[in-house]
Amino acid sequence: MANYLLTGTAGFIAFRVASFLLEAGHSVYGVDNMNDAYDIRLKDYRLDSLRLLPGFHFLKLDIADRAAIDAMADWLPGEVVGVINLAARAGVRTSLTDPWVYLDTNMTGTLNLLELCRRKDIQKLVLASTSSLYAEVSEPPFKETDDSDHPLQPYAASKKGAEAMAHAYHHLYDIDVTVLRYFTVYGPAGRPDMVMFRFCQWIAEGRPVIVNGDGEQSRGFTYLDDIARGTIQALKPVGYEIINLGGHEVITINHLIRMLEERIGKPAHVKHQPFHLADVHTNQADVTRAKALLGWTPQVDLAEGVTHLVEWYMRERAWASQVDTP
């Protein structure tokens, strides 16, 4: 069995990746600074679930801190097969208010992990990037070869910088890098700033459902477990590759609201607001490369995944209903 370093371990995608690795008998060395970018109760919930699994080790630190390189080097075991960097400041809108923290975590944090790989001779890095890089200058579904040089928000710009730095270290030190451009991910214990969690909570609790624009904008959704499996598959040697992951099943926001209404058994009280300049009208992935290079195929369709999400929310409603949804 292998040892892996996984950053952002208490995050939405990372905690599921950790669960799968641990259940397969591997050891996961998890790092997270447990920041309050969103309601910390969700991070505590995820981390508590991981602490129950054998083979899990946790260190609280900030990968943006240069001293973290030495701290991780001293803490990790002698042989680490790969680093999965899922620590990030995410979200297009909040990056408009504090772009500096995005630069620190997404770019400097990635640089620090690349340095760690170089110093400890770790041959593999999986780097989380974003579909927000595609902006709206290409026709969906977006391909990895489409223009990504004109980001529309600091968040996307910081991820582009991380991709470029990873390529430099691949070129200089032969570190094998898989860059995963995630599209919209959903599932239990998701981020409360994302549409699935917010709408589920708002409908279940009878709160206004805020929709920017007319609701006919569309998103390609992929269930958490499929994304976690794809992330683990991305540990295979590829040289340096950028691969879309997710966004395969596309629906409008209005359609999503109807699906949630049916499963929750309550009507949505929709309140429309102007379309936000940081948003895009559609976000759909061409996942041909993921299938060809990683053998990745989604297994959970949207109807099943939304059902799982609603069931989780209703089980955890006592506290999940109180989670702040900005």
C-alpha cells in the first residue's frame, strides 16, 4: 500500500478522495489550514469522518506559508508516491473582494508543494484547476485546447498561474503532473456557496431561492464520487497533461430547481436578481481526454446524485439548515 499527501483534506472533493484511498488500504497524510472561507461546520464534519478511518494522518498548516515546506518534509514518511493538491481558495465572486488570498493559496501554495516534490523526490503531482479558465470565448463543450489565456476573475487567473508553475517544474525537474480542470461538482456535504447546497437548503427551509438572471443559464454537473474516482485515476503517469473532469450532464438552473422541489416535496420561492458579471452563461465539459488518458467514465447520473444530496441534507438537517449560505 502507498503513502499519499493530500492537501485541503477537509475540503469537499478532497475528503472523498481521502475516503476512497483509505478504504483501499492506503495511508493518507492530510493537510488543511481549516480556514473560514465558508462555514467551518462542514469542514469539521468531513474531517471528523476521516479521523475514524485507519491510515489517516492530519497536520493543520497553511500551504501558502513557505515554512510549510520544511514542516511537511519532516512530517511525511520516507516514501510518498504522490501529492494531490486540492487545497485552494475557490469561487469566482469572492475572488473579487480578496484576490490576494487567492494568489497566496492557489499560486504560492502550489509552488511550495512543487518545491516539496523536488526536495523529497516525489515524482507525481495532481493539481486541481478550474473550468472557469475557459471564460466564454469558446463554444461549449469546452476542450482542453480551447483558449484559457483570458481569465475573467482573479480566481481563474490564480489557477492559470498554478498550471504554468507546475509546467515549469515538470520541465526542470521531470515531475509528472496531471492538471484537473474541475467543472461543477455536487454531492453530500458540499460547499455552501455552490448552487446545489444553497438551493437544497433554501427550498427545504422555505427561504427565498436567489437566482441571478432568468435561470436559463446552464451548468454541467458531476457527482462527487465520480470526481473523486477520477482524481485518483489521475495519479497515473502522464508527463504533463491538462484534463477536464466533470461537467458531463448539463441542465439549466430552472430545471435543477424543479428536480429539488420534487425530491424535497416543497415549492421553491424564487427571487430573481440581475445576472452577475463574474458568472458564465454555460459551463459544459468535453471529457474525451479524461476517458482516453485516465479511463474515466461517470457512473452516477444526475437524478440519482440529486437524490443522494437531498437524503443527506434531510439526515443532517438539524445542523445543515444552520450553515451559512452566502
